[in-house]
Amino acid sequence: MVQQILSSLAVYFVVWWITLFAVLPFGLRTQAEDKHVILGTVESAPTKFQAWRVVLTTTLVSALVYGTWYVASHYLGLTVDSLPQIVPNFDK
């Protein structure tokens, strides 16, 4: 039971971390777009970074992705082997 909980937390952490990098550019305004570049920074630096918004959005999106994976694997019985083979089999 403890191993299942730790495994689930590990999978959720990986999903959360990958989702973080997907969510980071959402709603980002650069200093160049706002025409207010602070001396010593690059133009592509964010104007106002809202960490709380990024963390909240990441948590919600990753919970949705994790929940979908959990339902598909535990209730529908889908595994990696259930996915169609994309790479052709060259063993023939």
C-alpha cells in the first residue's frame, strides 16, 4: 500500500514538473512587448512574473492529466503495450 502511494506521488511529481515547463509561457509579457526594458536585463525577460498563477495552473493541469492517466490505467486497463506501434517492426 505504501509503495503504491509513493509510486503515485512520484508519477504525479513527474507530470507536475513537465506541465510546469508547458505552462510557464502562458500569459507571459516580455519587457520588449511592454516597451520598458530595465537596464541590465534582456528584452525577453518577463515584465511581471506571477509565480502563484503558474503554480496554481500547473497544479490544476497536472491533476487533470494525472487523473486521466489514473482512470485509463486502473479502471480501463490501458498500458503502454495498449498503444499502437508507430515504429515498424524490422525483425522480419
